[in-house]
Amino acid sequence: MKLKKLLKQLESLFDADRERLQEKEKGLVRVLKNLEERERKLEVKISAEIDDEERELLGQELSIVQLQRQKGALLLTRIREGNKQ
């Protein structure tokens, strides 16, 4: 009886950890979608901008957003690999 109870507790701990990782994954996917939308908007602004200085500033902001998306995608890959194990 004790062994069954311990196994049940252990299983509930693994389930809680799995749920926590899934919530992180969902949140990260939302953030990545927002960053992708922001990237598209910046690209449109850059193409419509006439002033060179403003284009340069928007380009810098765009590069920051792209780096954030790359880091987020890498983190998402790590989270998903952790879910498989």
C-alpha cells in the first residue's frame, strides 16, 4: 500500500511539472507571435519612411525585435525538447 501511494505522489509531481512547462510554452508562443507582428509592422514603417535617420532608428529597433524572436525560438525549442523526455 505504501508503494502505491508513493508512486501516485510521484506521478502527480511529474504531471505538475509537465503542466508548468506547457504553460511556459503557451506563453512563449504568444510572445513570439506578438514579436512577429511587431516585426512586420516595423518593416512596413521602414519601407514607407522617407527620412534616412528615422529609417535607421526603425532598422535598429527591427534588429532588436529579430534578435528577441531568435532567442525566444531557441528557448521554445529547448522547452519542447524537455517535454519529449
